[in-house]
Amino acid sequence: MSGRVDKRRIAIPLAVSLVGLGGWLLQGSVTGESDRPRSEDLPGVHIMLDDEDAQRAHQSFQQAVAMLQAGEFDYAVTALHNVLAIYPTLPEAHVNMGFALLGLDNPEAAADFFDTASTLRPSLHNAYYGLGLAERENGNDKAALAAMQAYAHLAAENDRHLPQAQEIIWELQAETGGASQ
């Protein structure tokens, strides 16, 4: 089953991850030097980030949020590239880039960003949700099923996206004969 992505499926998980990352970036840029993001907080980053970098990343992230909410996915991609230039191993930025790319109908590239996010932080459940959506758009139903099952396993019982994920899982199981990877 291939077709256009329902933008509501992108907006809700995106908003959840944006709020979390926005708070993290805001805390790092407002609370003082001892609470700033440090290289040990960001795997793969080997330098101390100065306040200017944190502020630039925060501003770019806020711009990405606004652009994603407005459906301006090209601009969101640009802003998220700026965030990733400063925080290249920030899984939430990779997830959000994936959702922006889904909005641009580029599920192949989106899948790569979701996969990277899930590798950087295996417990990041919305990375699996996005990966499931992207793989489904790519026609990779078995990979989509495995990703959605991972999401359902990691998501809290009261996660408001869980019913939609379970519906997708049931559809994919019917289409694939119940097999996952």
C-alpha cells in the first residue's frame, strides 16, 4: 500500500519530539555554563559547545518547529540541517528531519534519518513510528511491520498514537501474512 502520507500522522509524533528537544535545548542555553550541553552529553561530539552554538541550535530548532507546523517542509529541512551541524548525533533532530522528509514525499531519505535516530537512541519510540511510516511508503511492508511493532513495544500503554500504530500493524500483518523481519 503506497500513497501520500497523511500529514496528521507526521504532525502528532513530531510535536511530541519537538517539545522534548526544545526543552532540552532551552535548558542548555538558559541555565548557565554548568548545565550547557557538553561533549559527554552528545555521543560523537568531542568539543565543548559554547553558548553561541547552543543558541544557534535552539533558534534553528524553533524555526524548524514553526516550519513543520506550517507545512513548510523545505524550510524545516534547512533549519534541521543547521541543528545537525551543531549536534550531529542528536537523535531527536534526526527524527524531526525524517518527519520533514516524509512531508516532502521523500520516504527513502526519511527512513535513513529514522534509522539513524533509532541507532543513536534505541529507546526513542517515535523513531520507530516514523520508520514504519517511511518503510510503508517505500513499499517495504515487512520492514514497516517490524518498525511499528518496535514502536508498539516501546510506547507507553496510554500513548495516544498507539491505536493508530496498532491499526497499521494489523493492516501490515494482513498484507504480509503476519510475518515481520
